[in-house]
Amino acid sequence: QVQLVESGGGLVQAGGSLRLSCAASGLTISSVSMGWFRQAPGKEREFVAAINRSGMDKYYADSVKGRFTISRDNAKNTVALQMNSLKPEDTAVYYCTAGATPHGPFDYWGQGTQVTVSA
């Protein structure tokens, strides 16, 4: 059974940083692309970032480009999202996901971790 477990969320002031981590089990992440999505209250889930199997190709939503960095450690079977210069509008539940390509479809999802950015 595939499980993706996110960690690292929390409360941070605007301008601060957080590092999210996603640990996979039942899945060898070197065989799939990984991504992060987020969902704010009252809004639809939206794409944040994705990385291909080798880690050479990375994709970001315009809203986070230059502030967030996605990375993967295939040896540890983990993927991370480093978030800098956080803004209140980054407040959301962040989800880790895995799929065939960085553009989807994404077949596996974690339970999410809350990120709250105070003004």
C-alpha cells in the first residue's frame, strides 16, 4: 500500500521560511515524478511544484517561482519543498503527490500538512 506522509508544516510570520518533507512508503519514488499541491480555505486545490524522476526538471506555479524550491532524495525516498519569503496568501494545506509525469496524472496523495502564514 502506497503512503505519502507530509511533515514540516506550522505557523510562521510573513517573510519567514518553512521546509516541508514527504516520506513515501510502498513506492520507490525514483520511478515516479513527485509534486506538491495546496488548498486554501474556500478554494480549489492548486499546483505548487513538481519534479521529474531524475530531479533534473522542476516546475513551479508562477505564484511561488523564485521563493519555493522542490527537491528529492531518491536514496531516502523523500521529497521536500523549501518555502522562503512566505506570504499570508501561501496559507493552505499542502499535499504531496506522486505520478507518472511532472504534469500528471497524479495517482497518489498524502493527507496534507497545514501551513499558516501570519501577517
